[in-house]
Amino acid sequence: MNNLRKRLPESGWTILKDGKVNSEARDPEILAENKKEYFAVHIVGEKRTASGEPMISVEVVSACFRAPKGTLKGQY
């Protein structure tokens, strides 16, 4: 998580939240966005998993775009 805190801003990401998840485990979380690339990411460093192994959970969301009518040919 420390590497993410350092590297995300170096790669054009803005960290919007850097704290703890609102849960009993209080796992560390980072919420960041990249406005230039139209992405957002939610990262959680899970300390306790079912297997007992530490894990990083990553959820990426991107913006949706609609091409102007008649600009795309074929099936997409």
C-alpha cells in the first residue's frame, strides 16, 4: 500500500481517500482517480482473508462513452 501511495501520484493519479475501510477489520484503503484517462480505482489491503493469506483487492471503474450516430461501422 505504501508503494501505491507513492507511485499513483507519479503516474497521474489523484488520491481522493487514503484511510481505513469502515468495517470491523479496518483494512487500509485507497481511492484514486485519473481524470486524463477517465479511470477510478478502489484498492483495499485485506489483512484477514478466508485463507488467512494477505490480499490486495482492486476495483477499477472507467467512464462510458457513446459514439455519435453513424460514426461506427460493424459490430462493437
